[in-house]
Amino acid sequence: MSGSPVLQMKNICKSFPGVKALDNVSLNIYSGESMALLGENGAGKSTLMKILSGVYTKDSGEMIFKSKPHTPKDPKDAMNKGIAIIHQELNLIPELTVAENIFIGREPVNAFLKVKYSQMNAEAKRYLEQLGEKTSPTAKVSSLSVGQAQMVEIAKALSMNAEVIIMDEPTDALTDVETENLYKVIRSLKAEGKALVYISHKLSEVFDVCDRATILRDGTFVDEKPVSELDEEKIIQLMVGRPISDRYPKCDCKAGDVVFTAEGLTNSRITDVSFSIRSGEVVGIAGLMGSGRSEVAKSIFGEMPLKKGKISLAGKELRINHPSEAIKNGISYVSEDRKQLGLIIGMTIKENITLPALKKFQTALSKISFGREEEVSKEYIDMMSIKTTGPSQRVVDLSGGNQQKVAIAKGLVTAPKVLILDEPTRGVDVGAKKEIYEQINLLKAKGMSIILISSEMPEVIGMSDRILVMSAGRIAGEVSGAEATQENIMKLAISNIKNAV
Ligand SMILES: Nc1ncnc2c1ncn2[C@@H]1O[C@H](COP(=O)(O)OP(=O)(O)OP(=O)(O)O)[C@@H](O)[C@H]1O
Ligand SMILES: [Mg+2]
């Protein structure tokens, strides 16, 4: 399309203690195009973009933006020069409103330096509408879903009117409709001549909105190619260095007796939800975002109070009013929102993994056995192939996909009987996804009962024995794994919505 790149990164190197995150990486970005930046978890994608947007400084290498050296002092400086980034991990302040978050540090003020709220709210609304979002600009961010918060981040980047816009896994928490709206915006940004960098583990998206792709592997540059010369298999080969067959591995295990039953679970978000699970069975929960999937999980786990309903495990009725009681009774929940509910990101991997099972690591004198803690964390790091310098690394310093693996390890450490996985492979690369599926199969073979909540249809279909489909807070139907298709799941997913209209 265009001739020379508007922005060039040349031979960028960056090390963190114990890891060379980037080793001589080069990247070209063109106006009017979207560049896919691809690679496995920990390949260095976010680090490269944080250098471009002034969050990190490079150790060596060169950046040229519009024919001039680009040496951003900090993110604000990069933004003023025309580079905006939508970070992988949301950066919003929950206690502020949507509009306050969008314009933070750039609020429109009057002559007396008072913030012009009505103007700010109106402008925020305009950017949200451009994205097809109905969220109110005066709503507190704490009241939003992860997907809505993600849209606010995107609106914030749009409001900066930048020339280069970096999107680090922007659709991670978006519904299909929101994703389509984002695509429309991306297309119009390209038509306006903006340059985009698009990071995603959903490979099909590359073909929807990207023109070229740059692939990294283990902190090194592998290739840059026009998307027209690539397909999913080729991308995987370049990313992983080998093809991946059989993306949804099967387990030949037989389900045992019913272990867990939920009867008539009802509260403000779900109505009359009843189902049971056998040992060694994976029950998927599908449905549109907002259909109540996660609310079922939270209600079982004691994070959301129940108005009515009964939960039983191994024939015994449980009264769960708090997550700690759920854990004590053998129910574990890996939340879809790893930052808010799943992990304490300022703490180490070791502390995070062992937190739910602290009792296990206490010696007779009630002191935590640090040696044992270390040993167990190492086992999980190996088992989940977590890319880290070791158990004492802080979770905040891991790549997004590796944080997700720590969240799963945390769910497993209490050796639960019932494991609820909510979007377990969000932000996880293709190879690591398969490793997680293999772990699911191993747990299943050991007799664990697993509830798998996911918006990735191929994942629920590929990994579940049965699928419950939720629609408007109710279970609209059930399909067996063998007869599940995207179409029959979708039909059920919208059934109660149609009825309600
Ligand atoms: N602040 C930091 N301190 C220490 N190590 C870091 C820091 N930021 C990143 N790293 C390390 O640098 C490497 C590259 O991480 P990066 O976040 O760039 O990966 P990524 O390609 O974005 O992966 P993902 O797809 O999982 O998001 C990883 O090994 C990560 O642990
Ligand atoms: Mg990343």
C-alpha cells in the first residue's frame, strides 16, 4: 500500500533481571495499515510496544518516527508525539467515572481551571458511540463488566487522536458485536491514514483487520510478511517453530457418578439454574456475554449471594457464603478477571499459587514451610510451562498469558473436587492453549469434575462432554459434546432474548 514506514524500530534490545526480553528486534509500521504483532506468550510483544510508547526505555537500538529519532521520555511524551497504546492489562481507575478515565490528565477546563464536566461527558459519549457502546460517561468504572471497561480503554486511545495506535489484545474481553464495532473503527482509522499495531492470540482476527504481520519468537525477530501470504498454519509454524496438530486433544476417560448438583439457583442475575456433574466430566457453559455464565460460577463459589437454590457435593448439601468456604469444601474457581479477582499481581508467583492453600504449607508450629512452598510452586511452573525466572518472580512482571497460567495453578493447588474455569485460555497462545487442554484432560482422568465457561465456541465444543447454554440468566438448553455445533449453541444462546423482546 504505502511506500516507506512511518515508524521504524531497529535492532531493539531489552533485558530484565534474568531475562533477555528482546534481542535485536526490528519492526516497521506503515500509515493506513494495520500491523499484526504475533508470537507466543512471553515472546516480547508487549515489551516492544511499551518501549515504543515510553513505558520502558530500550537498552539499545534505534527508533525513527516520521524521519526523526523517537526517544520518548515517558508515556505522556509518547502520547504527545502521536503514539497511543491500549494496554493488555486494563489501566483504568475503578473509582472514577468513564469520562474521567478517558480524559484523565487532559480534562477540558474553564478559565478558572475548573473541569468542564458537561463538555467532557459529551465528548466521552461521542467516542463511546463511535464504538457502538451505550455505557454512560458518568458511570463509575467499577460498575462495568470487563468488556465494557475494555471499550472505555479503546475510547480513551481514540480520544487522543494519535497517528500510531497500538492495540494489545483489544478484543480479549469483547463480545462478538463489540468486536465487529471495533473492526469498523479500525477500518475507518486506516482509511484516515493512521498506523495500527494489533496484538492478538485469536489468529483469525489477523485476517479480519491486518495487512502485514511481524512474528517474534523468544525475544527475536522471525519474519515480516503481508497477511495475504499467510494462513493460520503458517503463522503457527512461524510463532512456535513447529506445526500444532489436533488443537483440542481428546480424553478417553469415562465419567463416574454424579458428584455435584445445583438446584434452582436464583438471584438477581440468574434464574432457576439446575444441573449436575459427574466425576471425570467436563461440563461447558456457553452463552453470550452477560447471559449469566460467570454469575453461575460466582454463585456456586460464594462470591455472589443466592436468594434461592441448593448446592450439593457428594450427596451432602453445602452452605457456602464465602469463597473460603467453597475452597474448604473442595470447590475452586479460576475467575475470568485475573487482575481483579484472580491474582495479587504485586506478589510473587509462589505467594499467589500457595495463598488459597496456606494451611497445607503450615508446619506443626503453624509456621508456613517456605521450602515446601517453593517446591510446590516449582511443580506448577513446570506443569503449566510458566515462562519465568522462578517462583520468587512477581506476577506483575510476567507476560499476560503467563499470568493466566498462574491463575489456573492457583485454582488447582487446593486439589478441588469441582474446578470452575472461567475463560481459562484468555490471552494464552495456541501452543499453551493445547497444554492447558491437556491438563484439563489429565484432571478429568483423575476424576475431577470441571465446569468450563468460555466464549470461544471451538474451545467449549472441543473440550466439553456436555454443554449448557445460557440465555438471559437461565439455562436455555443442553447439547451433548458430540452433537454440538456453533449454530445449535447460538440458537439456544439467543432464544430467551428473542422471547423477551
Ligand atoms: N517489568 C518486567 N520485569 C521483568 N520481566 C519482564 C517485565 N516485563 C516483561 N518481562 C519479561 O519479558 C518477557 C517478554 O514479556 P512480554 O510481556 O513482552 O511478552 P508478550 O509477548 O507480550 O506475551 P503475552 O502474549 O503472554 O502477553 C517475559 O519473559 C516477561 O516475563
Ligand atoms: Mg503481552
